[in-house]
Amino acid sequence: MEIQKKICLSCKNEFLPGKRDKKYCNNSCRSSYHNKKNNIDSASYKFITRLLKNDFLILIKLLEGKNFLEIAAKKLIELGFSFKVHTHFEQVGNEKKMYIALSDFYYVKTENKTYKIFRI
């Protein structure tokens, strides 16, 4: 029975595997492959987390000592609010509107280009 050569997922070189399920020619390639893969995942995770944290801190400052706030979209953008990320959507109370949520903050766009923001 002849052992078939495989292509290393990391360096793309051919190698003779010692086991049928071997995917890398050596430990260095195995580590390199997983480090590259995790770095890509990590970069997008860090980017999204940074946006969420920034928006969260802006909402904390805006609602400091208040239960509710209505603010112009333009002002939120000036403060650095991104609108690109959120944690979930939720229907609050008996209203038919879906609120965008960022942790325990909720906001919804109004007809006059403002946002109603509150914290539960």
C-alpha cells in the first residue's frame, strides 16, 4: 500500500504524512496556520468590540443622571457614535417599534431625525 503525498495547509509543500489525517508537514506549519487564522478572527473581533465600547461609553455620558434623552442624529455622529454595531433588537412595551439595543441601552429613530435613547 502506497502512502499518498499531501499538501501542507500552511506552506503548500508536499509531504508524506505519518498519519492519514495529518494536514501540516510539521509543528511549525501547524502553529503558523492557526496563528494566521486566529489573527484574522481576532482583528475583526477587536474592531467590533472597539466600536461597541465606544458607542456604549457615549451613551453612558449622554444619559448620565437621566432616564431618557432625545438627541439629533447629527450630534451623535459628531460625538463619534457609529450606528454600525449593536447587540440586539427588542420590542419595548406595547409599542410596535423595534428598538436597537446596545447592552441595556435602547434607541429608535424618530420622524424628525432625532433618536430617542433610554436605559432599562
